[in-house]
Amino acid sequence: MLTKRIIACMDVRDGQVVKGVQFQQLRHAGDPAELARRYNVEGIDEVVVLDITATLETRQALARTIHAVAREIFLPLTVGGGIRSEDDAAAAIDAGADKVSLNTAALRNPALITALARRYGSQAVIVAIDAKRRTDPAAGGGDYAVFVRSGTSDAARDAAEWAREAESRGAGEILLTSMDRDGTRSGFDCGMTRAVADAVNIPVIASGGAGGLEHFAEVFTDGCADAALAASIFHYADTSVTELKKYLREQGIPVRIC
């Protein structure tokens, strides 16, 4: 049985890690390199760095931040934010990224997914989907609405349908964030995660809502996630990676032990 992955996410603005609730009310959470160093020691499986204002500011992700984080870890590093072209992706990988995450650009130009998959392999291309539950799915558009531009604009797409297309175009993984649960610590949206996981044959990373050990167990079982991503509970040391992995093993969920 494949092991489930635990991923730490660092949302970066102006070179510092920040965290908010439902993409709002951002507060300082630490230095990217220092946090990366701690996660590497604790045994995190992967690290994701998202430059959360790069798309809005129409610029590339900050290369110096990527390089600083890459120097501190010996595990896969994914970088997202401002990846709009093959040149942007190349700059991120040259700075130390192993994978790139596409969000707004993938919806605007789906051919970019294919181009990057051909250049670097599907395993290096993640399509990030930020989604909210629709209040009235019967009105059309599916159960889960996709948002772009750091969650500020409705893309008029359904999350499961878009995930299927992203896979068909060459994406190797889906990073699915519940905007409703983001930063609330109320648990992952297992229904949304399961809907997307059932729609594709590539790994789905659940994001948004982690607040306790049991939430990870729930999303791996009820949500059918292949990996679970969290930020604040790791940044503020509410839960250690070691403690989490011990708990998951006790629940019969396979994880990598360092």
C-alpha cells in the first residue's frame, strides 16, 4: 500500500510566511528558510511554497525565497504563484523547485500544462484548484465552484470537471484547497476531496481546514486523499510532524517514518 504524504505549505508574501482565514486576515507566521529547516528535521514529506501575491502583481515567484528554502531541505519542493509560462516554470526550477504548481494560468492557458509535462514530466506539474461549495448546485455549474486570482474571481468551472481536464492535459497531481475551510481548523472538506479524487486517476492533495490529528485521518479515509497539506498547525507548532505520523500509524494509515 502506498504511503500517505504529509505536506507543509508556506504562503509567502514579501519574503515572509503568512497565514489567514479563508484567504483573508493574513498574519506573520515565520521565516521561510527557518521553517523549512525545522520541517526537514521533523520528517515532513514535502514542502510547498506559494507566493500568494505573484499572480495579482503579475510577476514571477521570488527566486531568492525559493533558493533559501531549497538549501534547507532534502525532500521535494513545489513552488507556485506567478507561474504563467514555460520561462516562469524554468526560473522556479532553476532556483531549486522540484515541481511547479499552476492555478490561474492553467485555466487561462490549459496548453501550458501539456507543455510543462512534456518538458519536465507529469510528476513535476501540479494543478492547484481553489474551490468553494456551491449554495445551489441545482442552478448549474456543479457542486464545487473553482476560483482563481488568489481566490478573488469565480472561474465558472466545477472542481471535479476541471481536475479531469487537467489530468487529461498532463497534470501529475491535483492540489485541492477548500476555500470554505482554509484557516478555520475545522477539518478538511472530505466531500469535496472525495469528489475530485473519484474523478481522476492521479494523486489528490487535500488542503484547507487542518486543525487536529483526527482531521488527517478523516481526509485519508473518508476523503480518499493521497496527501494532506497544512500550514498553521505546523508553523505555530500546534502539532509536530512526528506526533502526527505516530497517530496515523496507530490508526492503520501508512506513512513514511524517518
